Amino acid sequence: MSWFTAWKSTISAGVSMFLRRFVVLLVSLALFCPQLAAADLATRRSPVVKALEKVGPAVVNIRTEQILQRRGSPFFGFGGSLFEDFFGEFGSSRVYASQSLGSGVLVDERGYVLTNAHVIDKASKIFVALPDQLKEQQVELVGVDKRLDLAVLKLKEERRYPIVQIGRSDDLMLGETVIAVGNPLGLEHSITTGVVSTDRRRLPAEDGSLAVFVQSDALINPGNSGGPLLNLDGELVGINTAIARQAQGIGFAIPAAVVGRVLDDLIRYGEVRPGFIGVIPGEVGRAFTRARGGGGVLVTDLSQGHAAAKGGLKVADVIVALDGIAVDTVHEYLSLLATYPPGRGVMLEYLHGTTERRVQITTEPVPQGYVEEYVRKVFGFWPMDTNRGLQIDALEPGGAAQQAGLQVGDRVVEVGGAGVADLVKFRQLLEKNLGVYPLSFLIARRNNGYYVDLP
């Protein structure tokens, strides 16, 4: 064998060994790389990712249509009110369709979607798009409460739907991570994260009522309204509802505690029924407010045998908080009590003299006959149905109505700004406004109408 042949054999053996090792390396990489990729995915699957994987199928896009009709003037271009007054009715009518977008979340396997009342306000048609479907479906509005800014929609297809579990908002921790999910501008599943500033931010309204929100810095964009605010367990802790226009990074959500109390009423009754504890509230004096450094609600009258009286409250006690949320005025107290329909428990904190007390009570339905008793006692009149509408039938001697100049035969047209045509509607409006005073009534006498605030 020549030296060349020996060298060639050595080279061939080396190449074969290299190829064998290279093949082994490739096989090893092929087997090991998926494990590396899986390990990499596992480290990247953060708590936020896990929460969204759980709830994503239950967050929906909402689109509404509002039909607007506008009558054009046949004297277009002149624009004078004189022409409009005399000839406006002869102009052609134009119909416009206005659209808006929002978000919602499935909270019941039967297909009930929770959203904000303002998302669907004045809508002629409401459409929902599910995450797994490109086609929208028209849905039914089954319940709404504008004061709480909550509404419930019903999907038409009968099947089991994925839902988001309602969690607790009353145990949220300062700095806890939350996730806001929605569809701003129709962009499905837009996600922002932030931390909780407080689970009970008190925001008084212009009318003196009080709303309580979860405040976080999770960015809420237009179109996010009605979408869920989630904790890292994928539980609903709020319904996104508003942003602070004066500052960026401040968002508010209706607490899950409120949602949990009223959801069943919205589904079953289409509204939130008023809860009753048997207290006629009144304002405390300025001296009390200055001495205590805060307000409260004076118990001016009690219905014996009902929740507050059975819990030990007495006339002249002062209610200072409901479930730990301070109330300084009657309006604040009533707006919080409105989130407790019949059958819900509430912790009352009150002062008996200078002694601080707490008692857990359960709200009740408004008793039969109570509204009439209340109206006679507080406002001093009672109406009846007639062929001319709702007419004052009786005045209490020396009562608020008589002192204000009301007469038997006067017609009651509005209560608290809402139209009323019969006694059934009158009772419903008074049930929702028990304790609200002064309360505005629109009274019609002959061809004149005027507003009266009673008492």
C-alpha cells in the first residue's frame, strides 16, 4: 500500500466519524429544541397571559345604532326662524343612523352580557360580536339601571357560553395588578394593565348622589366602557366605566361588589328593585358635622318590625357608613342604599348618642301600603287615577302640599323629572325615591303647569 492510499483511508475514516457525530448532533438538537422552546414559552406565560387566556372568549364587542330623524327646511339657505315657524313642517324628512362602540363581558352561561348603561343609551339596535365569530348578532336589552350605569343584554342563540367569574372588589390591595380589557375603536381585545389605587373611591355627583369606584391606572380608552377589569386570577373585579379627563392614567370601574348585588335583579326583573330597611332619613345639623369632622344621616322615623328597627336602631341615631363606605348626606346614603336590592346584607355603622355601633341587616322589599303612608306623611297628599290623568284626591291638613298651595283636583304630571300617567307609575317612582327630599313635582291646574318642591 502506498503512502497515498494510507492517507486517503485515514481521511475517509475521519470524514465518516465527523459525519456520524454531525448527524448525532442534529438529532440531539431536533429532540432538544422543542423542549427549549416549551421552556421559553413557560417562562413567558406570565400571570397576565394566563388570566387573559382564561377570560378572552368572554369579552365581546358591542355596536349600537341610533336612528335620528331630522326635518329639512324647504327654504334651505335662508335659515331664518320665521320661515321655520311657518313652513318647517313642509320640509322633507331625513333619517340618519348614528353608531357607537363599546365593550361587554359574558357573566352568565345562558348568554347574558354585562355592560355600561351609557354604552347602549338611546340605541335603536344593539349588536354583539363574539371573539370567535366574525358576524355580529342583534341582541335584546333585558335590564338597565342608569343610576348605576349598568345594563344586561341577552344573546339569542341558546347554548352554553364562556363566562368571566365575578370576583371580589372589597379585598383588592393597594398596588395590586389589574387588567383592563375592551375593544376601543373596534380593536378587539385591547389590553392595558395597571395597579389599584383604591377599591372605594367616593365620587359625588352634581345632584348630591354618590358613586363608589375601583380606581386604577390601567388605561381606559373610549370604547373600553363596559369591558371587564380583572385581577390576576382572571376574575372580574370591576366594569370599566370612565376616565378622568383632567389627568391621564386614572381610570374608574364599577366595583364587582355592586355588580354581584344587582346582577340577578337586572336579569330577572329588568331593573334593580329598591331595598327597604325602614328608615326615613334626614340631614344632620352643621354643629354635628363640625364636631365630628364629617356628616351622617339622621334617623327621623322608623318603621317598626323592619330591618333597621329589628337591628336596634332608634329615632335620632345617626347612620355614618354602609359596608364601610362613609355617608355624609341623605343623597349619598340613598344612592348607596340603591345598590342593595331586597335580600342583600349590609353593615350599618351608626352613632347612638356618642356610642359607635355596627349591625348587619338584610334589606327587604318595600312593604305593601308603605308608599301611600310615606307620601301622606312626608308630602301631605295622595293621588288617584282619573280619565284626566293622575289627580290629587286628598290633602293632609297642615301638610307640605297644602302649605305649598296644592289643591284637590290638581294633576300630577312628573315626579323627580320623570313623567307619570297613572298610580302604578307613581308608586314605582316613589319607591325609587324614598327618602329623597325635597322632591320635585310638576303640577297642572287648568291650563297652567308649575313645579313644586316638597316638603
